[in-house]
Amino acid sequence: MLKFFRTSSVAKSIAALIFAASLTAPPQTLAETEQTEREYLLNEEGALTVEDQQLDNGLYLDIYEIETEPNQDLVILLGSDDFDSYLFVFDADWNKVAENDDFRGTHSGVILENTNGGIYHVVPTSAQAEALGTYFLTVRKASASESANVKANNIFAAARELYDEGSADSLREARQLWLTALELYRQVENVSAQAETFDKLGFVADRLGEKELALSQYDRALGIYQSLGDRRGEAITTNNMGHVFSTTGDKHKALEYYSKSLEILREVGDRQWLGTTLNNIGAVHGALGNLEEALQYYEESLPILREVENQRGEALTLSNIGSIYDIFGEKQQALDYYEQALPILREIGDRGGQATALNNIGIVYDDLGEKDIALAYYQEGLPLSQIVGDRSGKPVP
């Protein structure tokens, strides 16, 4: 059953629901569409016009009601050549269950997994105020491969949450989940998702100190990215391999891989990873004693990291620049960079980074003969160091 509404009361009642909650990303990948006839619940060509309901922020919207069966997986797609589409889905009680902006280009899409049966409200709108124009909206049952991808994506996301916890146990649990997702991606021949999963398995092995296994997993990912012509994926994986070589002491090999990554990133124009890789190259040069070269890479990295709002990378680079000036004996310059890093680390809640920055500042004041000030910074940083298990008392290299 399908119903289409243009009533002001319904539109106004969902306005707060749409804009109060945080955005939820769509599934990362979809299997290629199977060559079978689709069962559509809705296949509509509509339009946002000045006659539609308009929210206080200027967005026009339409509302469709669909009736579902229990335990269905549904694919909902919204697209327009006239405006940047935005899609919302609510349950019968107007609880938001999904939303998406850019699923493919300016088109929007979500997959609803295991619907509970009953009514859902599908709300097509735009990403910009006052936008008008025609759109297409389809709701259909997901294919078997799409359902398998949904399951794999959910397992992948659960693994990422465990990975972010950072403990050895959670990392091992994350690995098991990623291995499960990998098998599902293989079953549906989702090759790009396999590459990303191998990358994540490399992360886990690297974090657990299993360096040879990490390189093996990264190499699997790299081969897939290269076969797909995915230059960005190739660059990121090459960067990750450089990190393994760096942490095992093979700095020259690390520099080789970081430089390969840098070349590709400049080619594809990926600013986010460009800033990170420049910082990594700077760190290798610093470890090799090439301090002037290290400083050049750090200084090139810093404005890029600020541009892409990578606060963690910005703070790390500020600290690294500070450490170079510290080694040069330019204590006031070092102090200036360390003190720029500290509030950023506090803002993002990086307790380990705060502990290191506080310790670094204390060392500079100690070197300047300001013992009381140095002691205050040491004392502030000590409990943070104990929390994160870092008692090295050494500045960032």
C-alpha cells in the first residue's frame, strides 16, 4: 500500500526529527545489481515544487508511506538531475531510522535491513534550501547479494568500533569480525570491499606487533586496489606499509613506500592523506637525522592538515616541529609549537598526546632553568601518562 501526503501538519511534525539527529552514513558498498526482475514497492517520478510543504530552513519535501513485510531488506534510492537529493526514512511513529545525502554522486540511497513490518515514511527532499525540480524515487526488495552486503557492512562497522577501543582483546575481536565480513564480501564478489577489509586486517596486525602479517594483509589489499585502478586506495595502503617498515626500524624502506604514496596522492589530489603522508616522511627524515628535510616536510604538511581539519594530525605535526626546534636549541620556538599542540589535543580528548605535550613543555622549561614551571607541567602530565600507560618521559621524536 502506498500513500502520498502533502499536509502541513505532517511536514511540520517531522522538521525537528530531521535536523535534530546526527547523520548516519550509508552502507559503504553495494553488490552489482543482479539481472533479475525486481519487486518494487514504489517506483515514482515526483517533483519538489513551491506547492509542497516547506520547512523553516527553506527545504521543500514530499512524504510517501509504504507498508512492509516483516524481516524484509529494502533498497531505497532517490535521485535528481535538478538538485542535490537528500533522503530520510521514518518508522510508523516517526522515529528516524535512516538518512543519506551522497550515496552515489548527488543521488541518495539507503538499505533498510530486517524491517519490522508495517508502515514506514519515506521523505525525499534536497540538501539545499529552496531547491526545486524533478526526482525519481524507488523502493524495492533487496537482492540476495545486496542483503549479504548489508550483513557484511554491519559486521565491518562493528569491527571498526572494537578496533577503536584499542585494547589487545578488542583488536583480536575486531579481526575475527573483519574475517567474517571478508568471507561474505568474497561470496558476493565485492572486490573493493575485500581490499578495504584486508587493509583493516593489516591495521590490526600492525597494532598487535605482527609486522610480517600486517605486510601480508596490506599486500593483498594493494594488489586488489591496483587491479581496480583505485589509485587512492593504492596510495593509502602503500602509506600503511611504509608505517610498518618505519616501526620495524627500516627507515629507508619506509621512505621508499611513503614517497610512492606521496607521488600518487599528489596525482589524485587527495589532500587529507597528503598531509598525513608528508608528516610521515618528515618523521622518517627526523629519525635518520635529516632535520632540515624533516622540518620542510612538516611545514608543508601543517597547512594542509589545517585545511582538511585533521586536528590530530595538526597537533602531531606541531609537536614534531617543536621537537626539531628543540634539537636545534631554539627553545622558545619549540615552546611555541608545543603550546599550539596542547589545546588541540585537549579539545579532541587525546590523553596520550596531552601527556606527551605536557612532558615536552616541561622539558623545555627545565632546559631554560624554569624548574618550578617545568615541575608543574610534569605533574599535570603524570596522571595522564599513567592512564595511557606511557612512562617513558621522552619528547616526541
